[in-house]
Amino acid sequence: MATDTAQRPAFPAGGNVYLPHIAVIEKVIDETPAVKTFHFNFKDEKLRQEFTFESGQFAEYSVFGVGEAPFCISSSPTRKDHLEFAMQRVGKVTTALHRLGVGAEIGFRGPYGNCFPLDVLQGKNLVFVGGGIGLAPLRSLIWNVVDNRDSYGKIDIVYGARTPADLCFQYDLDAWAKDGSIGMVTTIDREHPDWSGTVGLVPKVLEEVGPSPDNAVAIVCGPPIMIRFTFPALAKLGFTPEQMITTLEKRMKCGIGKCGRCNIGNLYVCRDGPVFSYAQIKDFISSEH
Amino acid sequence: MAGNKKIHSQDLVKLLEKWSQDFTVFAPSRENGEVLMREWDGKDTGFLEWYRNSTQPPKDAILPPLEKMFAFHKEKEGYRIELPPEQRRRLLFGIRPCDARALTIVDMPFKEGYEDPYYLARRQGTLLVGLSCTRPYDSCFCTSVGGGPSDASAVDVLLTDIGDGYLAEAATSAGGELLDGAGLADASPADEAKAVEAKKAALAGIGRKIDTEGLKDRLLSCFEDREFWEKTAAKCLSCGVCTFFCPTCYCFDINDEMVREEGARFRSWDSCAFSVYTQMPMENPRLEKWRRVRQKVCHKFEFYPMNFGVIGCVGCGRCIRLCPVNWDITRVLDSVPAAAQS
């Protein structure tokens, strides 16, 4: 299955693709001690009305004076009240972002990259496999699918984190667990006093859940190590490389295929991805990801 | 297009003065022992006595090592963004055919998809008056990668040294207008004949050859051959010289600077030779040197052909001449193992 590589509108400010739009933070949610979700809207009313994106696309967010960093848009395009992104505090830009509160202005360029191939996913059984903050791009698609529930088959979600405190988007996990049409399994890596649910690494738990590959597509996102071990687990269950989709993360600067650093072989994660089928990247992924 | 013109050596200064009225003219200049394309000093054309090629490729006139993308000001109503002023048109005098061809290769990613406004504005606002290469270096191998010492395919005007002056050929309509407006005499058949001889001699001067036949497939086939890449990378210092002085390298970084309420976003050259180039907070796909060397070689000779249909190298030989440990791309390419039979 080829992922969608059509170039989508990027709403360049004043025709210059590097100029950021000004966005205002409307809400901050503490997901874990190191992860926050930001709800935001554009300052420009017209852009607020016109802006569109697809699940899986990302943007370059900036704190003026500190720098830019890429994160996916973690909200669903089916929910238009505001946009969301979530990230872990790990470096210079994320630390500066974590210090911002409601009303702060950030820079935004995008949306960039391709998206999850909704046309291919329609009518299929979907298996979502996520780890940690890797649920951010998946939740955009999951809510997108849930909001058009009749167009899709069975939905299974396997989501894990290191400890109970590292589980992100608890409000989503609760909502999906309550939704009778979704098979939801949440796991943590090791036994923990605060946890009575499933224990085990995501690829192993996925094998235990054992979703059928028939008319199914698996969508995988998490830390690189999880992604690396999830593909063989899916293969064991009978999924072909074309039936495995992932969204990748790399160091990026421009977000539009120019600055050079995010390639896997001849493919640029920002330009040709971030959404790839395993078939597209399997030749390079063993040593480049 | 009108016929070729002749520029007498003694008229060259006047010609550059004339062009300086409409353009900022760049010409070879010596700074601290390095040859750089810099704003012409308006004095003379003495550089033609010693000029072979610039140490730093003239790409820095189109893609500067450091450029301000925009300024931002924190004001009461929020952030205000301000673009830098537009620049005057430029004319690069004396660019070599390899370096001009390199710009057509750098154009590809900057034009593809979302256009890069900074690069393209400078590129489109710059005329290239090239000089046929009559004294190539031992390290030059332009003819192996699609170019040649008097290749006019990427310049607006090509000048060829014919002893008492230069034969001037217009290669584009902009180049034609430039020559038509310069009040030059038509070249005589004898001038034309001398240029043909000069070009022939230059071509014969390119002694180094590499075999690019099947190279892309050979590289694809040995992508996972760690032993080969470790051997290839063994003496590399990861200093980045080969990338900073490469006319087709274009990778860049973007960073902010801010003091109180005033700041700016800059872009600066970056290099795949540095591990920080791909460093993410928790992992780095190219932490080991051999992976970075592999990226450099494969980007130019495997991924560029896959993505754009051309080799991303023009054979200028700078990476060979300037490498502190004599790492030699032509030897590396010759040592790539034959493609595995599938």
C-alpha cells in the first residue's frame, strides 16, 4: 500500500513558507510529569476559518527567540473548535514550550507531510498500536475514525507506557474503553503497585491480543525500539508489510524536504512521510531508524 | 540569438564597470590565502592571472553561510514579523562551469514542492558569466559526472580565454541581452577557432575518471555492508570540510536569536558530517561515523539519482583537494563492490 504523497495546502504566511503564523495557547493539559498537551487557535480569524489538515500531518511550532520543532497535530480534523499538539519535555524548544501558559503566543507553520490514507483504511478492520507519546498522532486518526464509525470495521487499540504515570491521554483511554465498539488494551512494561491491568511490552501484548490480519491494517507509533519490535510481531500474526503503517519522527528543521537531515534512504520523513507503510522503508529501517 | 562576441582583455574592466551599474558584480578575490567570490573591488581584473577556481564554491552568493530569514519584535499586541529587504541583482563573473552546474543541482530540492523563497529569489536575481576552465586541477573529474570544463549548460554567458581576450558565447536569452547591451565586437572566425582549440586542450586536461555505470545500484546493494562503510570512513575526521566546500551540498540549520524584545530567525549551513545534525533527544540514527560517511556518499550518488535523475556531484574536486586526511571520493566510488545478483 502506498501512502498518500499528494502535496496539501500549507497556508504559507504571506506566500513565504518559512514565515510562521501566530497562534495563541488556549489550554494546557498535564498528561504526565514530562508531557503536556496544548490547545491553540490562530490569532488571524480568517486563517482560523480556512485552515484544514489531515490526521497524521505535522507542523513546525516555535517559541520566538528559542527555536522551532516539529510535532504532529494531535487533534482530529473532525473536531474544529481548536487544534492540539502534545510533546514531551526533552530539549531546548520543548522546555520553552512547557513553560508557556494560556494566552502565550507561539509560531506555527504547516500543516506539512502526508497523512494516514483514510481512503485505504475505510471498510477495513483497524489495529492501533501505540507507545507513550506515540499515541499523539494515532489519537488524531482514532477520533477521526470514531467520528465516522460506520465507515470502518473492527477497531482494536493496544497502548502501552513504561509506568502508569507515563500513560498519556488518560481521558481518551477511558473514553475508548467505555466505547463498546472498540477493543482497548492498555499495558505497562513492568508490574507496578498502582496497576492492576495488563503488564508486558507492547509487541508481546499485541501478539497475545492476536488481531486477525484479514481485511485489516495496523497503524503503529511509539518509540523507535517499540516500532522495531512491533513489525515482526505483526508479521507473526500474518500482517504483510503493506498492511503495516507507521509514522516516524526524526530531527527536522525545515519540515518541507530542504534542510536535509530527516531522510531514510532516498525518502525524507518530512516530505515523503511522516506516514509510511513498512513496505516502503523496510530496506533502510534496520540501520537508519 | 546573435553570434558570439569578443571581449578584448583591455576592455574587461570597462565592461565590469558597466555591469556594476545594473548588478552587484562578484568576482574572484583573495582573502587570507583563500580564493572567494566576493563583490568586485572595481579596480582591475588581475585575478585572471592567478584564478583557477575559488576555494569556497560561489554557491555562498545564492545560499549564504548565514542568512536572516526574518526579524521578530515583541510588541504590546504580540509578535510582529518583518522580512529582510530585497537584494540588488547580482552577476557572478568567472564562475566555473562545474560550479554553475552545481547550482542547477541545488535548485532541485529548493524548487521541488514548497518553493524556498530566499534561495530562489537570489538564484533568479543572479546572472552567471562563466569562464571555461583552461587549467583544471588533478583532482577534477567533471567529465565523469555529466559536466565538462567548457560546459555552457548552466551559465548565462560562457567566456573562453583566447589569448588576447575572451570569446563570449550567450547560453541563455538573459546572457544574450547582457552581451548585446555591452557594445562588443563580433568574434572573428579566427577567434572562434582559437576558442575551439582552448576548449579541446582543457578537456584533455581532465585526467581523473570515475566509472558511474551501475554506481547507484552498487551503492544500493552495499547499503548494509557495514564492513565496507567502516573501512571507507576509517580515517575521516568528521570535520565537515568536504561538505562546507562542496558546491552541491545545501543542508542547513534554522536557529533563533533574541535579545529582550528583538529577535531573528536565521538559517546557516549544516553538515551531515556532524553527529548533532541528526541528534534527537533520546536517539541518533547517525551517531556512528560510518553511517554519516555513508549518508554523504549515498546522498550524492544514490539518493540524488533516485529522486532527481542526476548525480549530486559535479566533479569539482574540492573535497579531494581540501580534505586534511586525503579522503578521496573517486577512490571510494571505485571501491564500491559490484552489485549483488538478485
